[in-house]
Amino acid sequence: MFDLFVAHAKLERDAAKDPEMAEHMKKHARHCKRYMGNANKYIKQSVETPVEKK
């Protein structure tokens, strides 16, 4: 799941850099920040709640 959030963030970052998307740059930057925040939350949750082994 972490990798998915990071991949989405990278796509949004690249879209923000695209000159054709200049009018939507701030929107893409906000989405990038949101996806990275979600990735950080996911990592923190997985560290706090270790998976039980069977």
C-alpha cells in the first residue's frame, strides 16, 4: 500500500511539472502532498501494530 501512495505522489509531482498542466499545478501539488501524507500514516500504522505470525 505504501508503494501505491508513493507512486501516486510521483505521478502528481510529474503532472505538476508538466508545462501543459500549468493551470492545475497547485491542485497536483496538493494531491502529491496528500498522497505522501497517506504513505507516512500507513508506515506509522504498520510500525505501531505489528502483524501477528501464525
